[in-house]
Amino acid sequence: MFVSNLHSIKQIEKQYNTGESPVLVVCSDKESYICKYMRSTSAAYKLVSEYIGACMISEWEIPSPMMAMVKIKAEHWSAGIITTRNLSAPAIGYKKLDGVIDITPTTYGLVNQSEDLLEQLLKIALFDFWMANEDRTYNNANLLYEVQNEKLISIDYGGILNTSTFEFPMSQLTSTDTILYADLFRHLSQNKDSQCIWTIVNDLKTYYYNCIEQCSNCIEDIKGNIPKEWNVPITLIEEKLTQLTNPIWVNGVWDNFVECLKENLKDE
């Protein structure tokens, strides 16, 4: 995955009121990026997770905003933005998209109930199972909906690897930990017969293993491009990437995905 290196060109005017307090930055390509930045001199595990997640989802060919490394110049931090930050470390920026709806418990009903969108959601859910993403749940979809082209767009990867737990082996998600437990999944699977759903799932199995192979081939590039300023030991990153492509984990994820899907379909 090619990642652009950009820098800010004007003062920051907006800070989002979410957990990571990201900022909206106009960059040297004249585009606006929602940027997450290093808070201190300690290890930036969540930025590493963001980077890994964005690279991997690109290999899965799941729509996600374009990512860039962004150097936010000291003079562009507005006085009104109250937060600590490490000015020497690059931020991760995601290109701001127009014509999209943030999917929430009150907006999911705007998503068209098509078989194609159901398949898109199942791909995203399977990606989350593989990445141990604990931050896409029933009340926090971390998804955008592009209305005109009917696409689900995945965002935010700070919660992968069991919420950036680098010191311990990954653990499998449960049936209530993922987007499969959300109203959006029930909305898209509503009135779909079980044969239709399981046909999609059976087709996903080949897709899944092909994606893992693609991701295995890009691991060295991912490791080599993680900024040293983020201060995360490369040995911990290597361990996580090795776990992700370990056949025991890969096969276990597929089996768990199928079982959790059965559990959630049973509850409908």
C-alpha cells in the first residue's frame, strides 16, 4: 500500500469531540485529512494499530478513506485546541470524504437493504474477527455509508489487536463483540432467507484465505514503514503480524466467525 507523506499548510480550525480528539488538517495536497496524533513521548500503540489496520484493509479491497502520514507544523496548532501532542512524530491522516452518512443507532435504517450491502458488511465483520477489532460494536459501527454508490466504508482501527494489546497473544471475539450483533446487521439480513446468507458466507471463505495470503506478502513493507518516532518496539509489532498470519489463528478465526454468525442469526 502506497502511503503519501504530507504536511499541514494552514492553521487547524476543527477538533472532533471523540475519544482520540482528532483534528481536521488541510494538507500539502490541498485536501483535508482527519488526523490522529501522538499524545506524548511514550509508545503510540494506537497509531501503530491504525497504520496496520489501514494497510490490511486495503489488501482486502474494502473501502476505507485514503491514509497519509501527516507532519502537522507547530505553528498550525490553534490556541483553542487543548491537548497534549508530540510535535516530532507524524500523525496518521484519513482523507475527509463528502457525500457520506455516519452510521449510528439512529441512521442505520437509511442503508439500502440489498444483498450486495449485506455481503459488504459480512466482509467487514470477517476482517474485524481476523484483526481482533474490539471497537466496531452494536453501538459504535465505525462505518460510513456512501449513499450514491451504496458502499459501506470502514474507518478507525485503534481497537484492533484486542484494543492495541501488544504484550499478550490475541484472543477471539465473541458473538456480541462485533457488528454482527448490531441493528445494522439485523437490518441488512432482514427478510433474507438462510440459503442466501450462507451462499454469501461460503463464497467468502475463498476470499478470506486469498486476503490472508495478500496480507502475508506485504508484512515486510508494513514493518519497514512504521515511524520510529512512535516508539513501539519492532519485536512486539513482528509478534502481532506473525500471529495474524499463523494458520492456527487464521483457521480459528474462520470457525469462530461462522459460529458467531449462526448465534446472531438465531437471535433474529
